[in-house]
Amino acid sequence: MELFSFIFGAVFGSFLNVLIIRLPKGESLFTRSHCVYCNEKVAWYHNIPIFSFLILKGKASCCKEKISLQYPIVEILSAFLTLFLFLKLGLSSSFFLSVVFFYVLIVLSFIDFHYKAVPDYLLLLLLILSFFVSEYDFITNIKNACLLSGAFILLNFLVTFYIQNIKAKLLKDDSLKEQEALGEGDIPVIASFAVILGLQASLMVMFFAALFAIIPAIYNKYKNKEIEIPFIPFLSLGFIVEYFFEITKVIF
């Protein structure tokens, strides 16, 4: 069953790649896979999760353009998360609900990474799913979601005020006057984490996310001259660490 869960995750990871590529563009999800460079249809034997990338040596079979590393990364990530969820939850309804939650989180993370914006309907879906995954009662879930998302909004206001009104003047950079500290899409993601993990563990998620984002943020600023970085991928990484390793329970 462990091997089956890994293969199951890899196969669905291939479909998640389709969602990541096509949803932001409004393309149909039900047409055959095609090369993003030359639009040539991809044969089924060139569309085997993980293995096809290795066999083709990272190049498209039709036009020999480089295949994005996103494809094997998403497939491997999906495979391992599915395996770890199976080991944690066993074959149960909680397992299947959690798998769907993590798959939506993967899609959101990679779309945010590429576009620095995510579809609202995916955020709503993630939040709704969190209530089914949570072990807490409905009222506690609502309370936790509201408290943490409210705290997140307050944090966003304070940091944004500092950036726009203080940092902009200190650096004499007018572009900072329009800069938002955090994106609105981060709020429902944080709320969904609060529903599943509770307040204390979700605060640990935010700490991990900020920690993981430090080096990429510095690199992005000085290498690419960009101030804004996608934060949902780092929130997701922090959530994965806390969900599986339960650091909060170890510390407190």
C-alpha cells in the first residue's frame, strides 16, 4: 500500500501540473497534453510521471526544448506527500480529504510562484476543505480562523504602514509607497491552517514561513531587483513541516 500511495501521488502530481499550467490561462483541462513550446501532442509513453523526464533527459521529444523542472518537482512532491499522509492517517476518509487539501495547496503554491497571484476559487476551496480535515469542532474552527486571519491583517497593516511611510522616506524610494507587505491571498491560506492546526501551531507555521523566505527574499531583491516575492509557497512549506513533525508539541 505504501508503494501504491506513492505511485498514486505521482500520477496525480502529473494532473496537478496540468492545473498549474492551464488554470491561470483559462485553458481546458480535458484536452490532450501538448508541448508548451510547439503545441505538438505528447505521446502517452512520454507522459509517465517522473520517469519520462529522466528518460527524455529533461528535453521535449518533439522540439528538444528544455522541460521545466516544475514537472518532476510537483510529481515527486505529490508522491511523497501522499505517502507520508498514508503513513500518518492510514487508509481512511481523513487520508483522502487531507490528500485533496495538500494537492490544492501545491497548485496554489506553484501558481503563486509563477504569477504572484492566485485564483480566488482555489483559496475558497482550500478554506472549505480545511473544515473537513480539521479534528476540532465547527465553532472552534471559526474562532481560530477569525483570530489568526485578523492578526494577519493587523500585521499586514503595520508592516505595510512602515514600508510605505517610513522606509520609503528613509530610502527616498517612491515605488515603496504603493508596496503591500503581504498579499490578500495569504489570508485564507493562513485561516485554513488555523482551522487544521489550531492557533499555536499556526503561529509556528508563520514563523517557519518567514524563516524560509528570508534568503529567497534577499536573493530576489539584489539579483532580480524585485521587492515582492510569493509567500504562499513558504507558508505551505511551513505548514508541511509543522503538520508532519509537530514541532509545537515538541517545544511546548
